[in-house]
Amino acid sequence: MRSPTRRRLAVLLAAVLALVVSACGGDDGGEAEPAGTSSPTAGADTPEPVSSEPITLRLGYFPNVTHAPAIIGHHGGFFEDALGDNVTLEISNFNAGGEAVEAIFSGALDATFIGPNPAINAYARDTQSIRIVAGTASGGAYLVVKDDIDGPEDLAGKTLSSPALGNTQDVALRAWLQEQGYETDTAGGGDVSILPQENSQILTTFIDGSIDGAWVPEPWATRLVDEGGGKILVDEAELWPDGKYVTTHLVVTKDFLDEHPDVVHQLIEGLAAALDVVERDRDEAERLTAQGIEEITGKPIAPELVTASFDNLTFTLDPVATSLTTSAENATALGLLDPVDLDGIYDLTLLNEVLADRGEPEVSDP
């Protein structure tokens, strides 16, 4: 039985849909139909259910603003609304990509929202382990430094942090430092010392002066600026073509994808519905994100911090596939990853079916 909150959300969404339909029947995104058309029954291409037997979908995500669509999809009820009546959704929360990858390999997880480098690492470990099936977020990562650092030339002998050794921001930081002529190593030595720490610890050590800067995703970059008095030295978007690079995407185990493509299709529809909220009712999207983070962590997040983070992120179903290859090449060049052929890591068939149902252009992998 759905909770009263879920029923109220359903009524509210139905009212919003009615208004959109009566107003104009379209939007600037070029969709063939208005918000709310991504129901589990929409579209002739939706895969037929493999089985009507009870299915459990074990889904992971992080309590980070970079995972806002996942948070909205869960706490707004959009995932459950999109999934079939025979599907039970079980949620797990993680603080790092490595944790989610280990949950996949231990058989405890069917799908998760995750950053690009942990997905690369999983695929390199076993090419039959996961498939990337949809995008979630792009952008929102920065190198924030102390006020007395004015350029790359001031970083010699400094200590910088990243969220975890070999994670997405860690690879970006090391690759950028290499381009500036600095050597680093995984033990914290080299011309610039890199100290991997959890994001919350990074904020603490930045404030107390133990580190001089950090390459971090939102909302931590904004927190380092607002609470730590830091300044942005590098906006990672400036390093990528058109400013687009993958920050978070949705991966599914190959076994689950092969056995239950209908469920994965419905999950992507739920994700699309969550992204519709971001696009059309940003206040509600920010509220659900803040509410979800507080429920998971037990700590409130300031609304203005969520707003600032949303300003710096692009939430999208497009996995920005071309950026994944570059991330893998950077990790390999840094000695953090053995050479890996990423051919086959994407399966965007179901995503493109959902996009077609919504009247949106297809996306492709490299």
C-alpha cells in the first residue's frame, strides 16, 4: 500500500500534467508529449515482461547532489510508480564508488548510480559484470584552493585532496597536474602531494589548513568556497569539449539486464520522470533532494547549498559516452588502470526506446 505522501504526490503530478496538457502540449525540449507520458505502459517498444513472478530490484545511489535524479526518483516515488506491480524496490546507499562496485561483485546489488571511473574499474575487472544504460548528471566538479594560490605555478609542494584514490575526481586531478608538469604518486609523494579523503573530511582538513585544496564534486566544492574561504582554480567543464563530461550514470549488472530488460526499461522511465521534475519544477526537485539527503545521512543540507549545486550541474539521460574513453585513457596513463577496451560497456537500447517514446533524440556510445 502506498503511503499518504505518495498518494498526495500522485495527485499533485496528475494536476500538473493536466495544466501542461491544457496550456500548450509541448516544451522547449522538443518532446512529442508533455510531462508524465513516461509511464511504464507508454510506447510500443517497451519490452514484454520476462516473467510475472515477483522480482526484487536492488538499487544503489549516493546521498550526494550529483545523484539528485536518483534521490528524486526514490523519495518522490517515481521509481516505484514506473516499476511493475510485481517488482519490489530495495535501496542501498553508498558513500564511494568502490563500495558500490564491491556490492555488485558480491551479488548484493542489481543496479546503481555511480561515477565513470568506478564503472570503468568494474568493467576492467570483468567485462561481463555491468552495462551503462543511462546518464544522470554532467559537470559539477572543481579544484578549490586556498586564497593565496593564484595559479598552477603556486601548487609546487602543496597538498591537495580527492575523494578516493582512483575515483573520478582523483583521476581528473592527477591528469590535470600532469599537464601542468607536476609528478604525483599514489603514496602522496611527488611535486604535489595528493591525499585521498572522504568528502566530509576534506572540508574539515581544508578549513583547518591541513590541505591546500581539493578536486571535488558538488556540493562539496561550494562548501569549500562558502565555509572554507576557498576559491575555484579549475572548473573541470572548461577541460572538456562543449563543457560536457559524465559525473554520474546508471549501471546495471549484465545478468539482471539480460533477465529483466522490462524492469530496466521501467527503471529508466522512472529516472526520466525524476528528470522531468528537475526541468519543470526545480523548487520541488531541490526540496526532494534535500529531504532525501537528510533522511539518509541524518543531517540537514542547507537549501541554498542545493540550489548552488543545481546551478553547477546538468542533469541528463545522456551518458556523455565520449568522455568515458578519455577518463579511462587518463587513468591508464597515470598507472591507476591497466589498458582496457571499453567496447561493450554501454547498452543504450532501452534508453533510446524511452527517448523515442518521449519524442527525444537518441544517444549513442563511442
